[in-house]
Amino acid sequence: MTDAVTADSALPLRPGRATAVAPANIAFIKYWGATDLARAVPVNPSISMTLSECVSRTTVEFDPAAAGDDEVWIGRAGETGDWRDPGASFSRRVRTHLAELRRRLGVEVGSGRFQVVTENSFPAAAGMASSASGFSALAVAVAAALGASPSSTELSALARCSGSGSAARSVMGGYVEWPAPGEADHDSSDPRAVQLFPADHWRLSDVIAVVETGPKEVSSLEGHTRAPSSPYFEHRLGELHRRLEAVRRGLVERDFQRLGQAVEEEAIDLHLIAMSSRPPVYYWVPATLAVLAAVRALRADGIAAWSTMDAGANVHVITTPEHETAVAEALAAVDGVHTVIRDRVGAGPTVEVEAAEVAG
Ligand code: PMV
């Protein structure tokens, strides 16, 4: 028996097996640098748009009577025979997350066994927030499989508890802010994301020029570690108050020019910091620069389009639905672009629960 519920609903079924579909998000203001990397406590607030097409689909089954290590598989969720071992480092991260979720959701340490099957609809580990969608899907599915019904605020803490900070923003739809400790209203050392606006506030599109599909050489975790060594790190923090205000106001007033300008500036600053970190981190490839030039040319032709990149070579082009096709066609024509993904703002994760067989 299955029943679709949202992440905020009380779960109507006995715990057992749950499948969550959680989206990636694209950061308008980036999380870059942590005061506590293991707990993903950010130096600065970040703001993102939750996507709808780039998703992770994760099925979790909890057997309270089973013993042994939690099992992690990557492949097509629910289709036995098409699963593969994801490798030691991925499995280790998932197991660390499961251990922390056990602790926070009140499951005795070491008791029972989780089986996790996960797949992405888009290239993983190429700076396209697969950790955001993957870890938020894991948190949502585990909570549901255990019969817990955390609020989306609580899920935001559960999603990032093994170190992927951007996962905190993927548990909510629309436009989401994740505060940093020490800001006016956010003294907590465990800051939770808040939804600024639901998706229907402003139907923006994100056209993604995929120029690299393989995993990046330097993880975002390593990027966060190196960031403070850049001479531009402090400089960007000085700019951030103004930039955050521009993004918040751009969203409130649906002012695309104000929003886009701040988003593009912010992405360039992140990469300046990465490239000037010691040792440096180069996420861009030549096609990244070609896409940035194509986007400037689109704007010169009166097309509303602004670029941003997370920790990777691929370029997300934020645009409006009426300009989405023109942007997608222009990006597909750029040398070095493998694929163009047309995504848009989305409503956040969904979860489906299957009840465990009731013994006796
Ligand atoms: O969540 P992490 O540790 O993968 O870091 C995310 C870093 C960026 O994607 C570059 C920025 C962000 O806020 O998503």
C-alpha cells in the first residue's frame, strides 16, 4: 500500500520503506566557507532557488531486526538488478549521514539496518548540487521510513547533518534562505533554512549548460576549507550585505535586472575566491567562459538572462519562461556544451511511504 504525502504531513502508515524525490537547488548567494565544516555551519547566509527537474530519487528501507552495515546502492531506485556499488567514499558519506540521522531521530546506535538505493536525474558531483538533492532526499526518506514527521525546518537540519550545507535549502520549495549564525535574528549555532517565497511567487527558469559531466577534481568540502586563504574572501564578505539585500529585494519586487546582476556578480566572486585560494581551485573549463560570453551577448540582444555557477564548470542561466527557449537554443550552439537542461523553480521534495508488513 502506498500513499503520497508531503514532507510536512504526518505520516499515515507504519514505518518501513519510503521513497523521497528531492530537488537540487541553485544558489543565488553562495554558501562558501564554514565556521564548522563537519556540521556545515556557514560563514555567511545563502539564498537559492529550488529546482524541479534535477532531482535525486532515494528509497530507504529500515529493518529493525537486521544486523550488519547499512547497505548503499546507486542506480535505478526500486529496480533490482540495475543497482551498483557506488564506491567507498560515497558509501562512507551516506553511512555517516545515516549514523547522524539515527542519533537525531532516536534510533539506538548500531541497531537495525538501512538499505538505501539512490539515483540522480542529472550528472552527479559536477557542481550541480547533487549533494544537496541527494542528502535532502536521504533525510526525507529516512524520516519517513522511521515513521517520523519532522517539519521542513527540522528537515533542513537533518539534511545537512553530515556536512553538505546546501542540502539544508533543498528540503523546501521556491526561494529559500539559509541564515548564518550571528546575524540579527539568527543566533543559533545550528541555523535552519526558511522559505522566502513559494515557487508560484515568481516562475523563473534555470537553463543549465552542461559542459562537464564527470566528477570535479576538488570537492566543495575542500573548496570551503581553502576559501579563507584567498585574499578576496574577506572582501566578498564586505560586499555581501548589499548583495543579499539586492537578491531579497529583487525577489520581493520580482525585479529581474536587480536580481540577475547580484546573482552573476556573486558567482564570479565565488570563482575568484576559488582560483585565488592557496592552493587554488579551478572549476572552470574553456566552455564555461564561452557560455558566459554567450549570456552577455543574449543580454545585449534584449534577452533577460544571467549566469551563475556552483562549485563546478557548468553554467546555470537564470531567465524568464518567455526567454527560456531562446536561451536554451543559444546555449546549445556554444562549442563545448554537451547538453542543455531546461529546469525551473520547483515545489520541493515529495515522499511516498510503504507500510512494513505487520507481524502477527
Ligand atoms: O553544500 P556543499 O558543501 O556542497 O557546498 C555548496 C557550495 C556551492 O554549491 C558552491 C554554493 C551553494 O550555496 O550551493
